[in-house]
Amino acid sequence: MFAYARGVQLSFDAADRLVELVQARHGPVPAEDAAQALYALRHVPAGLARSLLADVVEGDARLAWRGANVGLAEAPGAGLALEDATYVVFDLETTGLSPGSAAICEIGAVRIRGLELEERFETLVDPRRPLPAPIAALTGIDPRALRGAPPVELAVRRFLAFAGDAVLVAHNARFDVGFLDREVERLTGRRIAAPVVDTMWLARRLLEGRLSRVGLTSLAHFFGTAALPCHRALPDAEATGEILLALIGLAQERGAARVVDLVDLAAPRARRLAGKRSLVAGAPQRPGVYLFRDRHDQVLYVGRARDL
């Protein structure tokens, strides 16, 4: 099980790096270039490059072959107007912090259509392992209630049916999507295809200078949500849904019109900076000396690095 989980994580990491590379190049990347960047190889024939990348590209819904190049797949719903999109805001409770060693024990979600809350989804999940006492105390979940709950495979299938092709939304989405991705990959062999909006990063971007803390509780207090976060999946999802609607209004004031605009605004800072990686594309991955020069070729700084 450990080897499987580690293999899945390595595949996820490789896919994340490929997505960042394509974003940094602002378009599809030749397979040879992608393989060189991913595996730190100096030269890769086209046939071998495609073979090396096949499992990563074909196993991740965000990526697609564009002839001999690797590009981004068209995310369903990304081009919709914000008011026309359907959003499914979800929250997971888990037995721990790592998808490799912990498991989902509760799923809660709300569907928002026409910028109105439409329907709710809630289920406990049998994690097939003991619920740690601190988690039970934090959430109030009775470990005995989990023994008769649906297994994770059934619970996730029911959630996916509820979500359909909606835009997925979560607070600190990296955590929830990490757990969900692992289960979806086990069920389907691929990761989640839907656009994902992270309300934590969206709040950081839109409330910068107005609010220093963007935890779920802080945002619920700031926006005065009717639902109160309490470390249970459905109430937390309901609060996140209310926060999402408030943030969409702020995003529209900044000119956001489509789902893709919201996704970009909610991108973690590391991903927003990925475009700058093109500035060092092709730099040797070995020790060396580098020079910063101004527009007049005047040397401003000389530095050393173990990996240029």
C-alpha cells in the first residue's frame, strides 16, 4: 500500500510540474522539451520522450497530447460566465493530514446554480481504520457511526454523481482535492477534470490589505455567513459556499467575467509565478556563476549557485 501511495504521489508531482511547464511556456510544449525538463535529461529522442510522458499525460485530466506536443486539456465549464456556471462547494473530514496514510471519513457539499444555493449532499464514510481520538473530539464524529457508513468507493461515486460537471470549490483546496484525487484515481485511473476554485487563495488575492487571516472561521466572521464552520463537512461546505458568492462579487468588480478568470485569481502564488520560470528555461542544472545585467548590459550582480 505504501509503495502504491508513493507511486501515485510521484505521478501527481510529475503532472503538476508538466502543468506548470505548459503554463510557463504559454502553450503546448514539444514532448522532447517536456521530457528533458521533467527528467533532467540532456537529449531525448521524440519517440522515447512520448513514451516517458505517456503515463503522466494520459493519467491526468488537466493534460492532453496536441500532436507531438504536451498541452492543457480544455477544462469543462472554464469558459462559462460566472453567473451561468454551476458550482459544487465541498469539504472533507479525514482521519489525518496525508492522503497516503489517512482516509476520508465525511463528505459534505452544496450545489450553487444561478448564484443561488440549490441542493446539499452529506455522507459519513467508513475509513476502514480507527478514528483518532483528537479527530473525534475536534469533529464530534462518533467512531461507532462510521462502522455502518458507506465505503469510500461508494461515497466518492455518489459525490461525483452529485457534482456532475460542475466547477469544484473548496477552502484550502490542495488538502481536500489531494484526498479526493487519490480516490478518483483509484476508481477511474485519472485525476479530477473539473476546474477547481480555492476560496482561501481567492480571498488572499481579493482581500489583500483588508484581512490578514483567511481561515474559514475568519472569513465566515468577516462576511457574516449564516452557516458557521464547526469542523463538520456540510456546515463547513455551506459556509464556504456563502463565502464563494461574496468573493465572486468582489472578483466581478475587478473585471472577472468567466470561470477561468476566477480560477486564475484563485491560483496559489507559486502557480502565478510559474510564468517567470521561462526566464531560466534552459539554464544548466549544475553549479555555476550567474550575472544579472541591466538593459545596457551593465553587470548589477554576480552570484553562485549549486544548481543554476
